[in-house]
Amino acid sequence: MCHANATWDQTTNYSACLKDLVSASDPGNLHTELTSTIYYVGYTVSTVVLTVAVLVFSHFSELHCLRNRIHMNLMLAYIGADIVWILNMTVNVYLGHESTEFCIIFTVLLQYTLLTHFLWMFVEGLYLFTLVVMTFQQHSAKLPVYLVIGWGTPLVAVVAWVITRLVHPPDQGEGVTCPWWQEHWADRIWIQAPCILVLVVNSIFLVFIMYVLITKLRSEGSMRPGRGGHDHSSAEQQQSAKAAKALLVLIPLLGITYILVIYGPTTGNAAQAFDLARALLLSTQGLLVALFYCFLNTDVRHTVGHRWERWREMRTVGRQRNGRATSVNWTTRDTNQAAGAGGAEEQEQEEEEEEEQEQEEEEVAGKARARGRCFVSITVSANGRGGAKAKDSVRDAAGDQRPILWAPRPYLANDADDDR
């Protein structure tokens, strides 16, 4: 160490460097980095999977129903929240770009995307509640109403939150680069209160939905004929398994995961384990929604499988046509002439048969007109169905239709309808 009088100290003090080394190897810092990494990886994977799910819902027209449109908007809200969180961590933390403007922009976007996916979880619960519980309600909400709730309500809340913070700014302490990260009483009114309200309402929706589901399962079990004790116990196990499956699927859709991780231990190894579990559950919630309601959904799988099979069949037919077109090779001219002669003979024979049949029909019709009657031609197919036609029978796809006798009957007023 060099002193002010230009002399060197006899010993070197490494205490400052040692302090930095100790802080770098602090278990608390390692735990924070691990938790941030779990969030980062979870949000990244969820964003990719959710994007694929949205593309699937958008591409296949068979899936364009109200239920799937609500699912798609919820997935878009998750995608927005995940992308904003990733950008915020990348710019402000990993790249170390400390800017008040970027901080304000990302904070506002984080609050808006947070509210949007909470409100779309509320829309999911409201839709299921009206669909399952309020079955006989005639007037149900349409998609524009849900869009206003899911995207418009968060916008109003965030604008009110921004205005409140601007009018009543918090006291900025030392070393605070972004005052918008500091806690403010407006956060509890415009951000936290709506989220808590959504969780409470969705919990009530979940209770009613599960009650209706369990009641329906029990009624179906009671309507079955009586069985032995073993069969009865196995039926109860199946009912319990179905109810548990429904509950497991509805938990991420309605946001019940947030209730499970609101409170937990704050000190010790239990707190670190709780933080890791919370990071894993929250960062993969969008992933679970995409898996349960898109990739594992029966309708989606059938639609994609049907499109895939149809594409394969069209491709196979196209290859066969191309193969036939290239494989046809007439080697001699005599073959063409023989084929043409054979076709001409068959055509002449068919024309002669048609002329003979028309002559017979004209004779029968002439006799009928002489008696002042109206006649129709009855045609019978191979399966026994008949139809009235004005002329000779027309062959169907199987080629099994054949004319039988002309049946005389008086012409009635409803004969035109019968002929149709």
C-alpha cells in the first residue's frame, strides 16, 4: 500500500478483497441466483410452449369456439407476462443497464401483464361457473364482454396506479436507482387487491364446480345396476380419481397455485426450499395450462390427428396419380385401335338397350294415356329403397339400381311432393 508521503507499507491488507470473495460465496447469494435461474428457465420454456399452443388454436378452424378463444387469450396474457419478466431481468440485472426510464417502462408493463393474466383466470372461472353451475341460464356473456374484462380492466387499474404514484411519489432512499420498485400504498389498492379478489372469487367458483362434478359422478354411479362389494369399491375409486383429475387440471387454470405459495417460512433451510418450490410452480404455470388445455386435450389431439391423416392420404393419392401418369406407355398403335374398337362396340350395345327400353316405356305410357291415367317410374336400389322418377333409372355410386314395372296410379295433388 502506498501512503500519502510516497512511502510503501511493510504489509499488504487484503481484507477488502476477502470481503468481496466472502460475499460472492455467500449461500444467500447463491440461493438468490438459483431462484432467479429457475424463474428464467421456467418462463422461457413456458413462453415457447404457450406460443406453439396459441398457433395451434389459431391455425385449426375446427378449434375456433368460445372456450378455446378464452384459453388462447389466457395464454397470450401468460406470454406477455413471461416476456416482460425475461426482458426486465436481462436488461436491468444481467446486463446491468441501470436506467430510470427503462425501469419505469418495465415496471408498468409488469404490473399490467400481471393483472391481465389474473383477470383472464377470472374469465376462465366465470365461464366454467356459468357453463357447469348455471346451466339453464339463457343469456351468457359473449367474447367481447370477456375481452373487455380481460384486457380493459387491467388497463384502467394500471393507469390509476401510475397516476397515483405520480401524484404521491414515494420517498427515494439512498442507493435506489428506480423509485418505482419501492413499495407504495397505491400498490395494495390497484394491483394487489384485484389479484386477491380474483383468487377469492375463483376459489368460490372451484368449490361450486367441484360440488356439481362430484354430485354428477355419484348420480351416475347410483344409476348403474347393483354389483358386488368389490365392484362398488372400484367404482368409487374411479369416481375419486376423476374428481382428483378435474381438481388437478383446474388448479393452474384458475390460479389456485398462487394461493398455495402466498405464505411460507421466512428463515432457515425451509424458507430456501419454499422459495425454490414457489419459483418452480409459478414459472411453469403457463406451461401446465398449455399442456392440459392444448396438447393433452382430446379435441385438439383429434383435430391435429385428423388433419395429419388427411394430409398423408392426399400425399399418397398424389404420388399414385403421378406414378400412373408416368407408367402408362402405349407401345404399339394396334393396341390403341383394339381398345377403341372394343369401346365402340360396348357403346353401341348400350345404345341399343336404351332404345329398346324407351320403346317399351312409350308403349305402356300410350296405353295408360288412353285410359286417362298418370304413371310414374319406380326405381328400386339394392337396399330396397324406392323413388319415383320421370325417366329411366339413374345408377347410384354402387351401380345397383334397376327399373321394375311401371305402376299406374291416379295423379293426386301431393304427387309433386312425393316425387321430390
